[in-house]
Amino acid sequence: MMSGLVSIIMPSYNTASFISSSIRSVLAQSYNDWELIIVDDCSSDNTDQVVKEYLSDERIKYLKNEKNSGAAVSRNRALREAKGKWIAFLDSDDLWMPDKLEKQITFMMENGYHFSYTNYAEIDSDGKRNGITVTGPRKITKTGFFNYCWPGCLTVMYDRDAVGLIQIADIKKNNDYAMWLKVCRKANCYLLNEELALYRRGRTGSISTHSIKTMIGWHYRLYRESEGQNPVAAVFNTGRNMVFGVYKKIRYVSR
């Protein structure tokens, strides 16, 4: 039943220490019909040299932004370049299990789903598991997505034939959430209840290292700038997002 090219979207910025492991986790996939589109945002480390070692595989495409522009611009560019029926996402410091693509495509095709995500476990900057696993609701509707960003970006896949080309506003943070808020208008999202990815938490500069106050500001800008909501609606949605964030930690994060 499995068929169709998977376009894997990978923005990168100064992840030379991790991107090799991320690329190898793609190369190890049991499902081979994929293209990996890496868009580098003017890294100042040796990302170029690291990625160059893998460019002999024609499935891997390496693009560079002319100036440092942020992950939203990088993801938009990769999405415009994508040729696949299936769109998947993997940041340049995260990892997939070898059967991630195979199991997720089978799950979607057997059930007629156009949008899905999976469970994931957390690892630290050294790649060691910290004992935390994250899941989410079995089904996420449009309302559910406005409540909270339930899926981990590294686990999401959608059917571009059903969803179309997604482009998001140029916001510096929460740009993966901005994408899901657009995709959920076309399709509900369903959970494949298996741990198929590893999220690297705590790396210097990653979103998980910032304060709650800073993250609240990012959520407000998401609703104002990406969704075009008025200030009252943006404050309301930011508030309910914080409430459901606490609920997620209680209900869907296990230690």
C-alpha cells in the first residue's frame, strides 16, 4: 500500500555537531522513496563541511539562504522546493526511528488520513534519553489546535495533495505551530500511538531553554502576526494556550 515520495523539510542553523546524526537517521529509513531538503540559514559553524559528505546521495538537497532569515523563511523555501506527496519535518538536531516513515505512511493510507503525528522521546544534548516521553490526543481538530500545539514538529506528516502548499508568516518562533494552524483547516490530525522520534531538548539556543515569559510573547505574536487576530483575541488564545500547556504536561508527558 505504500507509495509516494516523501519530502523531508530540514531547516538548519549552527547545528554542525548534530546534523550528521539527523541525516543518518533519514538514510536509515526502511522507506526509501524520500527527498531531504536542507535549508541552511547562513550558519557560522562548519555545517557546510558536515553536510557535504552526504551530498553524493541525490535524494539530499542542500540550499543556503542569502542572508540569515529565520526558520520560517527556511521552511517556506523548502516547502516550495518539495516535490513529494507526503510532507514530513525533521529539525537538524532531532532523530527518527528507522521505521518512522514506513509506519506513518501505512497508518495514514490504511485509515484515509491526511495529517498525522506520533509519540516521541526526549534526549539531551549528548543524545542520552532523559526518561521523558510525549504523546497527545488521538484526534486533533481545528479547535484542538487553537487550544494548543500538541504534536512535536519532528513527528508530523501531511498529505500535500489534500492540504496544498503551505506558506507561513515570517515569525521568528512558533513557526511550526503556524503551519499546523493552516493545515488543520484542511484536515484533522490523528495520532499514531508509537514512539518513532527523538527530540533533542536543552541544546543552547533551542526553544526549550527560554523563559515562560518569553514564550508567552512568542505565542501572542503568533496569533497577531500569523493569524491576523485582534489584540483581544490574541490575548485570549495565548491564555488558553498556557492553560492547555499545563494540561498537556499532566496528561500526555510521562517520566
